[in-house]
Amino acid sequence: MMFFYATLLIGIAGLITLLRLILGPSVPDRVVALDTMNTLVVAAMVLLGAAYERAIYIDIAIVYALLSYVGTLIIAKYLQGGLS
């Protein structure tokens, strides 16, 4: 039952974040919303791994978090004008 409530909270947070991603007044707001969405996906994968007692989901979540971090850094560098 605890996993259900946690999934429900992550889902509600995802919907709120998706709303911010669509309606964000500026590009940095949308980037932050996308990064938050990636964090919620990582949290959902860890929750899924704990619910099904599979370590592979947690390993995938770690790799996804690393790629998400690198992607956010690249987007931030591009918005700052550093990539040509």
C-alpha cells in the first residue's frame, strides 16, 4: 500500500511539472521543469525496483540520472551561449 501512495504522489508531481513544462513563461523555467521531470522518473524507477525487488531498475535509474545530469549541463551551457 505504501508503494501505491508513493506512486500516486510521484504521478501528481509529474502532472504539475508537466504543466510547468508546457506553460513555462521562459526557457530556463522549462529546463528546470524538464530536469525535475527527469528526477521524478528516477524516483519512480527506484520505487519500481524496490517494489519488485529487482536491482536492475536501480542500476538503470543511476545511469539515467547521470545522463540527465549531463544533458542538463549541456542545455545550460547552450543557453548561456557557450556552444557553437
